[in-house]
Amino acid sequence: MKNARLKAIYNETFSGLKLFYRDTNLTEDIISNYKVGQIIQEKGFTDMTSMGGGISENTRYLIASAHAKDLSKFNLDSAKNGHFLLDTIAYFKVLDIQKINNKTQVFLLNIPDNSLTLLKNSTSNLEEEIIEKARKKFNDKINLPLIPELLTENWKERTKSPIGIDENGKMFFDDSKIKTEDLKRIEIDIARKTIEVNKKPWWKIW
């Protein structure tokens, strides 16, 4: 793979990366369908919040994305609950699954659709760094107070569905059909030099 394409994909994925939260109740059967390294596809819109308080349900999706739309610019209610949205047919890589007592965190990286063959069977120091930060977020927030704006019936209705899977446990996307590239590990120095957020490296914004 040429470095130019690699840098372009990593820049699109990681430049401007921010964390978002989505809590819901899932059965253990649904949760067990997620595997680290898996590529999933969500067919519908993905509603999530920038407000990271305590975990209100048994499962938290922690979503890292550089492409979420801030709906607070258009709606006062969205400003109250930190509402962000990803468009339909969004792809994610499952980076990590962590469980503490009866709470599970599924860490998803929102990835562009032109990166599937690259990211399916490869890992990078970039991913390892944000996984470490995500685990710390989970530990830090698991016992925090809940945010009232995220406990409304309207918000719960928006976020009750699992991501990338139907309520019967069937994945929307079969990632076993992805033709993978012959690249198992990507060193961070290839991409880090080109990834900046407001002239600050992305890894300093979390």
C-alpha cells in the first residue's frame, strides 16, 4: 500500500476525532455478537450524545467519530442533551469490549467506507492509544451521577436499539466477506505526522 493512501485514510478517520456516548439496555445474547476487530454497519441514523455522565443502562456504546453532525445548531432540545448524529449506512470497527460488574462498554471507531479492506485485519498504535483512553473513560464514568437530560423518554426511544444488529441478534453486515489487505500492523509515525486538530495532535484533545 502506498503511504499516500494510508495517510489519507488515517487522516479521514482520526483527524478531528471526538468521543460520543449512547446508553441502552441489551441482552447478553445481543452483546455477545460483538467481537473485537469486527467491522459493523448501522443502516439507520446513529443518535448519540457528547455528554459523558454516568452509565444509565447496562450497555454503553462509546463512539469515536470525526464526522458526527452537531444538531444543537438547529434545535434547542438537541443543545440540552448534546445531540449528535451520524448518517445512515455508517461503518464502525469494534475496538474494545470492557465489562465492569453488570455494565458493558462497546468501543466503536467510526470509519470511512473506503477503509474496510485496510482496517479489517490490521491494528495500529493509534488504535491502541485510544483504546487505553477509552478504558480509562469507562472506569472514570461508571459511578458518576446520571445526566437528567439523557433520561427522558424521547432520548431513550432514540437510543434504545443496538448498533449494527437487529433485535434478534442478526448483524446487518457480514464482515467475513471483506477482502483484506496484506497489512497486519501500521506504525503510528506514518500517520501521526499528518493528523492534527486545530494545529494540535488529536491525541491531546481527549
